[in-house]
Amino acid sequence: MKNLITRTITGAFFVTFVIGSIIWNKWIFAALFLIFSMLGLWEFFKIFGKNIQSGIHKYFGLLAGAFLFSSITLCAFGVWDIKFLLVNIPLLIIVFIIELFSTNKHPFINISLVITGIFYIVLPFSLLIFFFNPGFVTGVEESTFLLGFFILIWSNDTFAYLCGSILGKHKLFERISPKKTWEGSIGGAVLTVFVGFILSKYFVNINVIDWIIISIIIVITATIGDLIESMLKRSLKIKDTGNILPGHGGVLDRFDAVFVSAPFVLLYLVLFI
């Protein structure tokens, strides 16, 4: 009971911060998710550093991740020319150069962890910035896409959990996530699509068919994201990636669905809306 109360209070504050930043100002949202990116990347380096005794260059990884997020944000908001994104390529290559002068026994494990962490965590977070203007139209800003995205992510997570708790019998992917069930996933999917239909009545700049398709994309990719995170934790024999969010674990635990969903939803928005 105590854990449920803690989880509920933390969840309420978390949702308030995210939605508030979206509505308030795009720069506030970007700043918040830059912080989440750095916290998530630190968690990633920390759990791998503990479990495989790797000498990961954490601070350079954080620097490279922060620059990637910042450069994408500034380009998305029209402050920088898109050509500045090219700076990220030599910045990542420096990771290889650093290992030349290190005495680590497993240099390519360290290189792989730095690049994987940036690709898995920072890149999807930075892509969320484009949700303010997926059409890349100068002077246009719209929070609808981003609000709808997070509402659908949270709906799928909540409804899948509730349906699984009440009806769950048949395991979805027992080897990776023993608690996930087909009943929970299907129930969450149906109700999330219904939420997408409701959103189409209020966020009318996207039609009902597109909202339903986006809902389906999120249901599929969010479930995959959850399974990938479970695979990561299972391979390292840990329960949570961190404890920064009481009752919810770490940043990676909280945003596992976003990491996989964001690129696919943005691709749909750019290509079809």
C-alpha cells in the first residue's frame, strides 16, 4: 500500500512536470528533457560499469550526448543551420581516439557502451523536439502532437497494467518479461486506440484516422520498448535502472516506451501529416 501511494504521488508530479513544460514553453520542455537525457545516460553508464567492470568514459559520453541533444534542439528551433549536426560525427569518433590512449582491457566494449547509450537514450529524447513542428514549417509551433503522444504512451502503460492485473493469464514474452500477458497487452491496445479516438475530437489538427494509426504505432512500439528494457535489466540481473523516481525506478524505467516509440511516431508525422 505504501509503495502504491509513493508511486501515485511520484507519477502525479512527473506527469505535471512533463505536461506543464509542453504547454508552458518549448525551451522549458527542451531543458527538462536535456536533464532527463543526462540522467538516463548516467544511469546507463552506471549499471553497465558496475556489472561488467568496464572503464566507460562517462564524462565524455555525457558531453557528447549533451551536444547531440543541444545541436538537434537548436536546429529544430531554427537557431542553428542543420549543417551544425555534422559536428556530432567527429565528436563520436573521438570516443575511439580516447580508447587508443587508455589502458582499458576492453576498449571496444567501452566504445560500444558510450555510442549505444547516446543512440538509445539521447537521440530519441532529442527527436521529441521535432514534435513541435513535424512539418518543418518556419514559424509554426504546435504542442498538440507532443501532448497526444505522451497521453497515448501513458494510457497504454496504465491500461495494459490494469487489464493484465485483472485478466492476465497467458504470458506474452515469458523469457524476457514474466509478468506481461496477452490479455494485458490486448486490453491496453484497445483502450489506447479508444483514447486516440477521443483525442481526435479535441486535437482536430490531426484527423481521426491518423490518431488511430498513431495509437496503434505507439501500442506496438511502446510494448517493444518495455520488452527491450526488461531484456536489459534481465541481462544485468537488476530490478530497476535507478531510484531517482520513487516507486518508478530510474529514468530508463520510466521512459522505456518513449525510446522506441518516438522515432516511429515522428516518421509517421513527417511522412503522412
